[in-house]
Amino acid sequence: MNDTPDLPPGTPVEPAPATPVVPTGVTVVDHPLVQHKLTLMREHDTSTASFRRLLREISLLLAYEVTRTLPMTTTRIQTPLTEMDAPTIEGKKLALISILRAGNGLMDGILDLIPAARVGFVGLYRDPETLQPVQYYFKVPSSLEDRICIVVDPMLATGNSSAAALDLLKKAGARDIRFLCLLAAPEGIQRMQEAHPDVAIVTAAIDSHLDEHGYIVPGLGDAGDRMFGTK
Ligand code: URA
């Protein structure tokens, strides 16, 4: 991994993460397909097209996990042989909330699995002086209080913008929220759990730490830049 031509010689090699201690309330999806695809996404040389495709594929597998505990009911159906009470997902439509802009990369795949979900967007930027998240866009489905909200953002780094997004969603009525990311830093998990202990977190991996610029290490770089090909 460390012979990537663009990395300066002597760049330290981050060991494969040891099995992390997973805090209560956090699920790490350690399925081989998820871990393999995540490794490909981490690779410096993975192209924008491949990164986007992998993110879409991985989002399907993560969606499987984040929806595992959806409440179920039964409905009477007629098979070719008989009637039966068959399992179905109970209740109102889900709300998928993307934290702009990188959240959109996770959301597209999930919508393939749950096409009837309502969709919302939260846009936040960091004020350069106060370093606090500031809202620039907020559009969410109606009746959030009656919906299960799945909030998606690939990188849980400092946790400041994710925690602020959840503040806004709760102000708008959301009560039952799950948070789905691709990579989490311990600092981000701690921040989220302090601010929103009621929100379950699902992630593909918990990495080592944040660097001085707030990037997850070993991480995968800037998720938005890598999925949209910007710099
Ligand atoms: N956002 C990213 O895209 N990458 C990081 O490592 C941290 C925040």
C-alpha cells in the first residue's frame, strides 16, 4: 500500500486496523464483501468511476444492516396454493436524509433497495471563524415525527456536522433516527454519542484517529472529492 507513486518516501504505513472495541450503540458491518470493497475504495489509485460504483454497491450492503430492525407486521396474501399471513415492513414510509454533498453517494444505492422512501437533504458548512456548522440548505419530508429517519454521510469525522444535522432534524420533529456512514473516527462516534445517545450508528469500519486537518486516518481521503472527481 505504501509504494503508491504520489506518496512521499517515508510516509508511515498504517497497520491493518486491529479489531476495534465497538462502543455500545455502534454496529460495524464486518461482512467480507463490505470490507473488500472498502479496501478498494481506500486505495489512492482507485478511479472516480470505480469509487462511485463501489460506494453504490457498499451502500446496498450497509442498508441491509441499518434496516435489520425495522418493525414488521403481517399481511394476508393469496399464494397460488393458499392464503397466508406474510411478513411485511410495518408503518409509514422511511425518510432517507442525506448530509450534503457526500451523503448523496450513499443514498443512491439505498434508494435502489427502498424506492418508496421519502428523501431529505441537509446542507451545512463550517464557519471559518467560529468553526461551527452553519445551515445553508434544509429540505425534509413532512411528518418526520411518524417516520424512521436514516441519516447518511459517508465520513463520521469530528462528528460536528452530523450532530448539528441531527439537532436540526429533531427540531423538525424526527424522533426515531439511525445514522449510516462508511467510515467513523473514534472522535466522531464520541461526539455523536454525547450529543445524540439515542441514535444508533452503523458503519463499515472504525478507523484509528483524525489528523490535524480533521481527516480520518487511515481513511480514504475526501469522500466528496473522490466520488465527484473534484479537488
Ligand atoms: N470528510 C472526508 O471526506 N474525509 C475525511 O477523512 C473526513 C471528513
